Amino acid sequence: MKFGVVVFPGSNCDDDMIFALRDVLGQPAVKLWHKSHDLEGCDFIVLPGGFSYGDYLRSGAIARFSPIMNEVIAHAQKGGYVMGICNGFQILTESGLLPGALLRNTNRQYICKNVYLKPVTADSLLTRGLDMHKAYQIPIAHGEGRYYAPQHLLDEIKANDQILFKYCDESGAVTEEANPNGAVENIAGICNAQRNVFGMMPHPERACHPMLGNTDGYELLASIIEKVLI
């Protein structure tokens, strides 16, 4: 399994993701420049967090038109794996690879803190290896992380079991108080109906090693490796 981490102007989590994939998980991982048209034989593409193009217009809206996104979209449409984290999630919704949108946080402020996530489905590459009853502590850092979908689309997402994670409290209870940004139904991550494209706002790569003070994110990323290699 070879991973490619796309670097856009303003990306700032690409090195974090490379470290998590290559140094912690021991997987081949390379950086892919946003102007390239070559995925370099990568099986799994990651769109990392950051502020692509300075978040001008709205987060992810300009990065969606970077040359490499033509290749990423084609890769996904052929069944290839793609994951977007934070700004990467925003780019995936702007690209139409994931349904819905990421709007400004309800408090109109940038939020950077640890939150808790509850896995909602075991039927995805990102969650199959997780404990469905555990609350995972994962950092967030965003100003436009409020997931939104109109009711008809939300009903479709739920019917297809596409919700990956919901914000919860330390005990795993999904409550309004545990929702950091006002996301509809506490949604923190989703996948597409074909289950090969994943998006989440929290940053598992920032919680993948003991020196970071948290290894809950390791379990999410390790789930990908274990299930692909089996």
C-alpha cells in the first residue's frame, strides 16, 4: 500500500501525515505537488489539513481546481482510496467527491482543542478496526468545520450508513454540549456511498505517537493498514 499526500499552497499538515504513515505505521508515503498530474503509483491519496490557498473565497474552493485534483477525482471514480482531513475534507466536498458542505463554526471562531469521537459504523476502512463503544480523543483545528447537508441529503447519507464519526463526550454520549462547531447531528466524518472516499474534520495524525501525548489517532490510521493488507 503506497500513500500519496497532496501538498497545496498553504497545506501545513502534510509533514504530520507523512510522519504518521511512513515513520509510525511503516508504509511507503510520498508527497504529491498540487500542480502535478502524476499520482506516482499511489494506492491511497490523502488530502491533508491546512489553509490551501489561504482559505480565500471559502475553504477548499480554490484547491478543488488544482491540476492534481483531476487525477484524484479520476482515482476515486475508479474505486481508488481517497481521504481528506480537515481542509482535505473541505476540498472533497467542494469537489463533489463527498456530499454536503463544511460551513463556518456556529461561534464564528477558530477552534483548536481535543474532542471526542464516537465511531458510528463498522462498515468502512477507517472504522472497521475500532471499538464501536469507545470515545476516541482526537484534536480539531478549524474555523469552517460545521458539517451541513439538507434534510433530503442527510436522510440519504444515513440510509446508506455513510456517517463515520460523531462528536461525543468522554463517555461516548452524543450530546449537543459535545458538538464543538454546530455540525448537523454532531457529524464529524463521512464516506461516500461507494465507501472508498473518506472525510473527517479531526486530525488523527496529530494523535498517533506517545510523544504527542495521545495515540487514539493511531488506531484510526492503523485500521486502514490492517484491513487493506488482510
